Amino acid sequence: MGRVEGKVAFITGAARGQGRSHAVRLAEEGASIIAVDICHDVDLIAMPLATREDLEETVREVEAIGGRIVAREADVRDSAQLEAALADGIAAFGPPDIVVTSAGVVPFVPFPTMSEATWRTTIDVNLTGVYRTVKAALPSMVEAGKGGSIVFISSGIVFRGGGLVVDYASSKAGVVGLMRSLALELGPHGIRVNTIFPTNVLTKMLDNEVFGAVVSNAVNEGRPFESREQRVEAMRGMLAARNMIPLGWIEPKDISEGVLFLASDEARYITSESLRIDLGFGGK
Amino acid sequence: MGRVEGKVAFITGAARGQGRSHAVKLASEGADIIALDICEDLPFAHSPHATPEDLQETVRLVEAAGGRIVARKADVRKRDEVDAVIAEGLEAFGKIDVVIANAAAIQYKNVFDLSVEDFEATLDVNLHGVFNTVQTPVRHMIERNEGGSIILISSGIAYKATPAPDYSAAKTALITFARALANELGPNRIRVNTIEPGYVLSPANDNPKYAERTARLLGREPFATPEEHREALWEQLKPRNMLPVGWVEPEAISNAILWLASDESRYVTSEELKVDAGFADK
Amino acid sequence: MGRVEGKVAFITGAARGQGRSHAVRLAEEGASIVAVDVCHDIDEIAMPLATREDLEQTVREVEAVGGRIIAREADVCDLAQLEAAVAEGVAAFGPIDVVVANAGVAAYKDFPSLSEATWRKTIDVNLTGVYRTVKAALPSMVAAGKGGSIILISSGSVFRGGGLLTDYATSKNGVVGLMRSLALELGPHWIRVNSIMPSTVLTKIVDNEVFATVVSNAMNNGQPFETREQRLEAMNAMIASRHMIPRGWVDTRDISEGVLFLASDDAKYITSESLRIDLGFAGK
């Protein structure tokens, strides 16, 4: 029997990267998946976001391991879209037991030149979007009366700032405050709320030209790299130096193990906790 | 009127460096001082400790700043020695309002070199020594019922890993020691806080033995002068901080202590106050 | 295949309570166990500690789930005793992969009347004892070159002090500082070091006559309780209100699930982290 056998998991940002990995891992352990993603780029956020094809690939991977999944396009900045997607999922599988907020964006802009619009967008996706996700799922969870597990994906950056991420880091720290407050209120309902702090994961959020420019400014005197391989190698060196375990990044599945643990009944008394999965970054 | 006018402060490790700075700062703001220091080297500590002459100089500076002082040679690991100094101080000044647990020792050994005996030796000064420093004054403060301010000197390495298991354990433990005391003694209006200094340049590191260590770590020839050592140290340490400095001066820590000792911070308790040029969060 | 299949786990304080639970849980998931406990009372600590019979019971329970175990009497205040036990374990099962530094005592004295001898003893068992445990296991771990997982049992009391726990809570945060430093140094060896912060766990460290006095003073005007059931009910009422999930304590298996997670390769990139398993205590 899987470790989340028979549970229903609602996952945002599920079209690729971490979100897809969480969907597959939870499905492997017996959960049915309600997956959403915006599936298009966002103005003011330079990095490319997921596509409809990405979301379809997540569906294929979940079904390939025998899981059930309902996937919908939804923008976490829009409650109506989230609620509509969730309603479809509830009709198919029943109310959610697990919520994983994986949707997130990072513009990589220095603070003095950051526009208010960019700031507001980052907060709206990464923080308010998390709140909207919870608000969408909560009524059915509370009504079902079975308790549940909400897992926020924050970021190790909240500990060390990291430059060019003032908005991102602030939004991710805000998620921690949100977690603490929700955990207090929802404890009596048996709904646990926890946060994971990943360190860098090599997904499209870092493996793109925007962050590539950040790396070349840091370690290559601003000169662009000749190939993606060079860029990735330079990035590895730059990031590994900040970790206790000498690696530059981890895989999405390493975060998924933490999500799985917190989602399962093995963690039935863990709430308002933050779990760093970060090669020791936050401690160094 | 000074910011700690009429208060009496008990300070350990007061013969030089940070401890001396705190004594002089508080005296210049109207406090009387009860001071102790081991005034001799510790065999396991990396650098030499203070001397009796150092403690005499602290006395001279405190009196020049307008303060009265009782200063004695005493080892914080020995409760009876600590209590004897406190008793003399109470005899002279009648009360204790402020305690600054500053006496410390450091070995700079990593886990593979640090024996269990070494570990225990560090704890003996930095943790058990703090227990001995605060307990008798706490009992006095409870009886006197006028509250008080206790300040434990922890360290920025409580937030940032360092290859020194003994020192890390002791300095991090102090944060909870302060929190626990703050919880228990709050009803007695005794406030308990920690300060987490970043790197402070003082005789504890501004000395030839430490300069040897710096040269070794940097893989270079020994330094010809203390000035050369300081310059290299500054450049080595600066990148670790948010502010463009290699270290902070003892007086920077004293300023924070003055605020925590005074009534200006009367509602601040169980606080961790970093004075570290942004070391911990970089 | 179990989640710690083939691993060798060194566990202190294994004769009863949490330690026994960790031994059984890890054995259930395929680990061989090297178990130690002091197996006698300590002068400066009023509460009764484990006995040789307790340790024998742990052996029985581990073997009942099909596990292999070597159990020895050893005091964490004595490095030579720990090293002897480790040597026997390594000879039987191979190098240590997992260390669970679980042995601990609590004196329950208010600070003004806490004797220096009791303070020193608490620190010696709970903090220096942890250092000795690591020092005993480390040589074989480093020589084997396979990495490993060191789990230090700290306490939720580090956040709140908890009255009558000054020495205990202080020692437990010392463990956190030790963890951080060791994680930094041992990261390059792929040895991960983490801590767990339980809230109250219902074991003999609280289920004893010494703590009973604490409870009766707090909840019964100093009157002793007529039965253990009454005492536990009062204790539950006393503690539950400090938690987000309205329960007085967690069970030993809840801590063991956290130990298992951190011991397993599911957590292979988690280091210098503290995992609260505490019903939301520290967040409230």
C-alpha cells in the first residue's frame, strides 16, 4: 500500500519541474492528482514559464505509473480559475487531502531598478497565489472533516538573501508567516500546514538565459557563455561553494521526498514546521 | 545623567578587549562595576588570555571614566571564586542591576582534532562558567525585587556554521539558556538577552599566535608586523559581511550592551541582538 | 526492500522510550542495530532511568521484527564505553551508517535552586554525551567512505525554555549548535547531520513521579493524583493548550518516523536541519 494511498493531492505549478515531480511521486505512492498550471508566460517576468504541452507531459507521466490525474490550466492570481479546476478534480476524486503550492516565479532584477509592477507580480504569484490556493481548497477539506496536509514550497533564499531576489525572497518569507498563522487556525481541524525550503533545483527556473546572465556577471566578467554546458558548469561551481554538501543543486525528486513525507501520515503531528532540503545552504 | 546612572554591573572577562570596553562604557554612563577575569592563560585555549596588569589597566580606565570598581582575579569555572567576587561587590555597592557574561575561551579545532576532553574544556568556560556567573546575581535580584538585566555574549556563529564543534555548541546553548531564564524570571522583571557579535578585533585575535594561524590559513609567509596581519585579516574577513568591513570594534558591542543594560530597553527580553555587520545572514 | 535496508544504526538511550522505538522502526525497515543504554540511575538526576531488563526487552522487540541487534550497557558520559560498544557492532555488522544520539535526562529544577552539580550532569549527558557518541562512531564512518546520517535528538524546549527545564533546554540547543558545526565539516564526507525537536513525548522522561509533582503543582494545587490515569489527564490538559494540534503529546513512533526519514536516502540532501515534530508547539 502506498504511503499516501487513496489520498487526493491538489498541486499548483504542476506542468514541469518540481510540480511535475511532486505529482509523479505522490501518484507513485497511491494518490490521485489534481494538477494546475498557468501554461503561458507572464508579462514582467522575463523567464519562460510552462506550456500546455508541458502539462500534457505531466499527465502522461502520472498515468504511465498507474496514477489518476485531472489537469487544468489555471493562474494562481485568479481564484475563479483555481476553484473551477478544483471543482473538476473533486468531481472526479473527492475532496483534496493534500495541497502542494509549487507555482512560483522569479524575475532576477536588482532592487533599485525593480518596477513596482514587477514587485507586485512576484508577490501576487508567490504569496497571494499561495493564499488563493489554500482558500480554494479549504472549504471542501474542512467539510470532509478528515484533516489534511498543506505543503508550501518556499525557498532557501529566505535565509541568505542572495542578491537580485528581493521580491522573490520577500514573497517566500511571507509564505512562512502565512504557514504559521494557518497552522494555528487549522490545527483543531487536523489540517497540518508546513513549508519546504529547497535549495537550487536545476529546473527551467534556473536553467534559462535570464539566470545565465546573472551567472556570467558573477563568474565570467559579464561575457556570455559559449554553450549551455559551459553556463551550467559555471553555475555549478558558483552555487556549490555555498553548500555544505559539495553539489550545486539537487533534483526535483529530492524535494518530492520531503513533500511525500509531510503529506503522509508518517508526519501526522508535524505542523507549522519548515523543512530545509538544501545541501546545508541555510546553515552555512 | 548617564544612561545607566546609579546601576551596578557585574562583568566577567573584564581585563581587556570586549569586557574592558563594556566596563568603561557603562562607567562613563554612570554605573559602578564589579569585574573579574582569570588573568592567566588557559592551556587548551588558542591564544594567551589577560594578565593581572591588564585588569589593573581596566580599573584605571573605569575610574578615569568616573566609575567605582571592584576588580578581582577569579575563574568562572569555580563557583566559589565567582561568588567571592560578587560578595565583595555587594558589600561595596549594595546591589547588582546588570550582569554581562562575557568571559570565554576558544580553541579553533575541528571535529577530527577536538578530543572529548577539549570539548569539555570549552564548555567549562563558555557554558558552565556562564551558569556560575548568573545564578547568584539572579537569586539576589529575585530577593531585591527591583528587576534586572542579564546579557549573555553568544556569537554570530550560532547562525552560521563554523568548524569548531565545541564553541558552536556552547554559544548556541547560551541562546536557549537566555530564553529559558527570560521565561522563568520574567515575572520578577528580570530581562535576559543575548548578543551575537560578529568578528571583533581584540587582543584575543590581535596577537602573534593568532597571526601565525592567519598566515597558515592563508598559505603565506608569516606576517612581519601586527599591522600587516590586521590588513590581511581585514581583507580575508570583509567578503563575509554585508557591510564593507572586516570586523567590528569592541565599542560596537558595548553600545548594544549599554542599550540592553539601560531602562531604554525595558520591554526587551529573550532577544537575540546581532551586532555583526551582516555576517549571519549573508 | 526496506527504507534503510542494509544500514547499520548506532542508537544511544535505546533501552526504552524513544530509543527503543527508533531501534524497532529502523529494524523494521532493514537496518541492523547497535544499541546502548546506561541501564542504571544517576545520582544527580532524580528520575529513574532504564534498566538492564529494559534493554533486553528492546533486543526482543527488534528480533521479533526480524532485525539483528547488539545491545550493550554504556554511559554516554564515558567515551571508552561507547567506543567498545561501537567496536563490537562494527565487528558484527560493518561500519556505522546511521547514528541516533537519543540518550538524555531531565532534572526538573527551577533555576534558582538548580545545583551546579545537576546542571553539569545534565550538560554532560545531553550535550557532551552527544559529542562523545559522534566521536565514537565517526572513525568507522569516515573510513568506510559511504557517507552517512547523524541524527541528534534535540527538543522543542529550545524555543520556549519551558520552566524547570533550564539546564535541559540549554543542553538541547547546544546540540543544535553542535549539529550545525558538524554538518559543515562532514558535508564533504557526505555525512549528513540533522536534529529532531520533539515536543512532549509520552515516555518515562515525563511519565514518572518527579514530573508528576510538576503536574500536580500546576494543575492540582499540589495535591498528588489518585491514579496514573488522572495524572495523565491533567498532564494532557496542561500541555495540549500550548499546541496547535490539540493533543498533549506525540507518540514515540512519530519521532521514529522523522528519524527514519532523515536516516534514509529519501533525505540524502538534507543536512544542518532541525525537524520539529511538535504538534505546532514552537509556532504557537
